[in-house]
Amino acid sequence: MTVTAPPDNGPVQTQPQRPRPGWPVRLVPAVAAALSGVLLYVSFPPRTLWWLALPAFAVFGWVLRGRSWKAGLGLGYLFGLGFLLPLLVWTGVEVGPGPWLALVVIEAIFVALVGAGVAVVSKLPAWPVWAAAVWIAGEAARARVPFEGFPWGKVAFGQADGIFLPLAAVGGTPVLGFGVALAGFGLYEIVRLGIETRRTRVVRRGAAAVALLAVAVPVLGALAARSLVSDDAEDGTATVAVVQGNVPRAGLDFNSQRRAVLDYHARETERLAAEVKAGKVAQPDFVLWPENSSDIDPFTNADARAVIDKAAKAIGAPISVGAVVERDGKLLNEQVLWDPVEGPTDTYDKRQIQPFGEYLPLRSLIGAINSEWTSMVAQDFSRGSEPGVFTMDGAKVGLVTCYEAAFDWAVRSEVTDGAQMISVPSNNATFDRSEMTYQQLAMSRVRAVEHSRTVTVPVTSGVSAIIMPDGTITQRTGMFVADSLVQEVPLRSSQTPATRMGIAPEMALLLVAAGGLGWAIGSGVRRRRAGDA
């Protein structure tokens, strides 16, 4: 048998390999992800740079588009750290960096999962839509777990000064946040397609139309939604007084000065009463005190009861008093409706209590790590179970106590229960002069537009404010001063689409996110099977 050798065609021609980029180049996506997270933080109050959220999401989209889900997970985590580390620094003002860093490390996991999801859907047609829905899915999860959730840092809460704000009246914080993220991802897609067109001289009309619509639809939708926002006094008006009594000193020590805090608020109310009597200020129909304005239980302490009663009689109007009471063995963060003639007539118990502030999850584990942390929350507060709407001189005032303002359901329940205006009594003294009080004030502005209600924000140490249904602040106090605000405000009973639909828009966006992820994962599986075949 003769064996013939294969013909000699010369040496095999191999494609020269591109040199692998150096480590500085490989770090660019990671650095960009972290910096875009910082950019999103800068868009939040107290700054009015709301528009920076768009380039933040645009850069985030750039670093994620076309990458694997594993790369998206890491880049998303870096984005989350860049955003949440500076945003939540106030959580460590009085207790040190440990709790702050632990909170950020956990919360950034949700953003990491969003990054993985955005990377997966970024290969789909119209990917900005799917990506924005995935972002809202991450916010929805973060608002519910762990420990009943922590919605602080929702994109919507950074838009109180922005053109997108009216979208809150359409579908609440989920629709507002979706519009912002969609416009940001769309902005990147416009830039990307523009560069691609210049390089290839091929115009992809379908993709270009989607990118333009991703930016245009949220903007036009917000402009159209302005008709849903009104300051009309549908049910007349009420003259409301917001009292900020101040505290002896900032920080956790204010708790040891409970009697002084009560006296300060009573004194400021009596000073206001003197101005009313002198004709300098209009007589208020009712008065709103902050959360923790009486940490001495007025139901069991006759002295505290007498101080509040004297203040109510001096002003000649009912007062909503923020008290800490113990009833049936339960410690409650309570608003008490105090009538100048009848005394206490109604109460509202805070339902969304703050983990690690008002109750301590995993108490035994935390005590084993640091016993000082357990001593800061010696007794857990109990939750209320019913909405709180006080009838004050004929007006229906919905109570949303401090931390509750971050939760969609806690605000909406007061409006659907008949509230004609909303009050957000708060105590921010433990966070000194940090950005926390401004971040929370912005939440109240978004809530005003979301439900088309006047919102008052009485705070122990500031910033207290009166907010119109269009989100405009008409009066505000400084920080760590005694002051009061008096204003005639509109009462309203009509409901916005956001109020009527409740959770439905958020659920719809979760279905969009799930559909996009399912489509992308299914397409990937089919491609791999085709390649194997």
C-alpha cells in the first residue's frame, strides 16, 4: 500500500493576536461603574442637580451593555457602593462607621443583582426599556427585605426639583424612577448609535427610534402629567401651625433630655399663641408637633400631661403630639390628638418602625458582637396596625411618622382612608446636621405630588416645612432653632391615578422586568444549543 503525503502548502497562516490591554485599561469599566454611582448620589438633595441622574444611568448602561451576568454583578456592586456609601453616611453619625458600612454592604447586593440583570437584557432589542424595569425590580426588592425593607435611595426621591416629578402622580415612585432610568439608558443608546453610525455609515432606524423614544416619552409624559397636579382647595382650606421646638443638643444624648424637649415645644407653642393674640399671626385651626416631642408618656405622667394641656389651651387649638407611650406592656411611637378642652381624644401608632433604631433584629447575635449596640435599643417598639387620620377642627389629617414616609404603602393608606392633607412628624436630632433631613424632606415633596395633598413636616430640630400639593416648599425653618410656621393650606379629596392604582404600576414593571430576563435567558440557551449542534 502506498501512502502519499499531503501536499505542502507552506507554513500555516495564523491571525496575529491582539495584545491584551494593560491593567489600567481593564480597570476603566470598574472605575466608571463606581463613579457613575457617585454621580447618582450627587443628583440627590440637598443639591438640586436632579438631572445628573441621567448621565449616571447612561454611564451605568455603557459599562454593562453586552457583558456577561457575572461581570454585571461585580460592576453593579461597584455602582451600588459608589451611590450608597456617600448617600447613607448619616447612618453612622452617632454610632460610628460599623453600622453604616454594614448597611451599605448589604444594600449594594441588590444593586449588584440589578447590574447582572441589566447586563443580561442589554443584548435585547429596545434594551433600555427592559433595563429600566430591572432597576425598578431591584428597588421593589430593596423596599421589602430584609427586615421589612429599606427604600431609602429610590431614584424617585432624588427628583423633587426635576421635570420628571409629575410622573409620581401617574404611578407613584416606581413610575417616576422608571422614567428617569429609562431616559438615562436611552441617552447612552443615542450616543452609542451616533458613534456607530459615524463609523459604519449605516443608520439603524429601528434602534434609533427606540433610543429617542426612551428619552422623549418620560419627558413628554411628565409634561402631560402636570395636569394631574393641582393646588385647588377642593374641600376648603385650613390654617395650620407647624411647631419646631428644637432640642438641647444634637445626637443620641437628646433622649436623656426628654423633659427639656417637651418644654421647648410647649414654650414655642406658647410664644406662637402670644403672637396670635397680638394679631401678628393668624389663629391656627390646629397645631402639629414633631415625633418625640414628648418622650415622657403623658398618659401616665401628670406633669407632662399638664405641660401639653397648658400649651393646647394657650393656642386654643388641637395639637398632634408625638409621644412615646407604654400600653399593655407595649412600647409605642404614638401621635396623640390633644384637644384644648377634652385632652387626648385619638391616637395613631407608628406601623413601619425602624430596624436597629426602634427595634433590634437578631438581638442576641448583635449583642455578642457589640453589647453597646443592644443597650442603645434596650426595649423594642411595637408596631401599630391601623392607618392614622385625625379629624382636627373638621380637617382630615393623615399621619405618616418619619421613617414611614419612605414606604409607598404607609403614605397611600392615609389618603385612601380619607386624609385631605398629610403630616410627616419627624425627629432628626440624632443625625446632627447631616444630609438625612434634606433627603427625607425631598421624600415628602414627592409624596405631595404623588397624592396631590398638602404635606407638612414638623421636625424636632429641623428642617420643618410646609409643602403644597405640587411639591413646592412655601415655608421652611432652619436647623437647630426654635421656630413655627403658620399658613393657610388647601384641603383636597380627589385621588391621583397613583393613589387609585396603588401597587399595580410597580407590579406591571416587575412583569416587564421578568419578561425581559426570560426572553434574554431563553435566547441565550437557544444560541448555545445551536452552537453545540
